[in-house]
Amino acid sequence: MQELEVKTYNFTVQGIGLIKSLEKEFPEKVNSELRQNIGNVSLKFMDALDAQENENFAKNIRECSSSTMKSEELLTEMGTIQNETFENQKNALIKESKIIRERLDTIIKKLIY
């Protein structure tokens, strides 16, 4: 779980960093939905870890997975960025989102709630 916590945190930090950079260079590529979903990935995972009840843990893990999937979709829909560094960062985030979702799906399959 600790490894996944680090992955979700790094995903969010790197995603917010990309968004901040894009806002300066390509503001048309950024929307508030992307920012919100990327931020929720780490937030919801940490909420799950802090949950006192299994039901809250399950809810937050599912919301984390949903935010990860939506982030991946929004990053993909962004299309090609005419800056190699930003494009590479975007592609790395898409790849990382798939890894995070796979691990979250493994957890979700084991949930009772």
C-alpha cells in the first residue's frame, strides 16, 4: 500500500506541475476538470488510508480509481502538445495512470463493500 501511496502522490504532483506549465504555454490545453481529477487521485487514496471504517475505505478507493481513469481520459483527449518536454510528461502520466488503475482494480476486486 505504501508503494501505491507514493505512486498516487507522485502522479498528482507531476500532473499539477504539467498543468501549471501548460497554463503558461498552452492554456487552451488545460481545464478545471483535469486539475480536479489529478488532484483527487492522491487525495482520495490518502482518505482511504485514513478511513476508520471499511465502507469509507472502499468508497475512497473507488473514487481514487475513478479520478485516475478520468485523468487518463482527459490527458489522452488533450491531443499532441507542440512541446516535446510537455508531450513526454503527458505520456508518462498516461502510462503511470494505467499502472495505478491496475493496482487499484486489484484492491477493488477484494473489497466486500
